[in-house]
Amino acid sequence: MKRAFLIFFLILCSTLVTVLATDNYLKSFRASSNSADITVEWETIDESQIRNFDIERSSNNQSFQKIKTIDSKNRPSYYRYVDEEAFLKDGEDPSTQSAKIYSYRLKINLNDGTNSYSESISVTHQTSGIRRTWGMIKELFR
């Protein structure tokens, strides 16, 4: 019983340290779709220990792939990244892209070589019929 409590306590402490470490860097983290692209935005509280940010995307909220690295400004800052490549990823049929759900997270790379992850956020990418049709035409010529 004591061993189970000790294991639970250690897991709780490590989770809390990870959450607090991430919370010390990020003020906010959000993503939104405008029917053409997905915009990922975040604000930082303190960047004195941050080297850069890796933006990662997933279509299943499990397997994340790095899509962009952005250098730290070394001061509290606002960042904005427009993901123009979210449409027609994973080799899917353009007709199924009208309400695709993508997840994003930040990998925060620190100066000492360690890293921390933000929470993952999901956004439904609503694409218009015109966008889907244009996407199908472009895929014909790839």
C-alpha cells in the first residue's frame, strides 16, 4: 500500500512540475480556422530560458509532426503562425476535408537542451466547397 502511494505521489509530482514549467512560459495558446487556413497563436510570459518553439500538428491527436520552428524573441511576446498546409494532408480525399479536426501543440526547446510541451489544442478546419474543388484540381497536377 505504501509503495502504491509512493508511486502515485511521484507521478503526481512529475506531472505537476511539467504543468508548472509550461505554465511559466505560456500565457495563452489557441488555434482557429478561417475556412482557408488555420492560425496558431500564442503569448509568452518569460522567454529568458527559451531557445525556440516547434509547432507540431496531428490529425489524430496522437502522432504529432513538426511543421515549423520559430526562434524565441527572448522577451514576453506574441506569436502567430498561419498553417496553409493543413488542407489535404495525410493523402486524404478532398471531399472529406470539409470538417477535418487537427490538433496542435508547442514543443518549447530550452537553452539547456531540455524541452517542455504545451497542452494540445484541437480545431475543426471548415473548408468551403470552392476551396475543396480547387484542392482537387491542384491534386490532379501533382
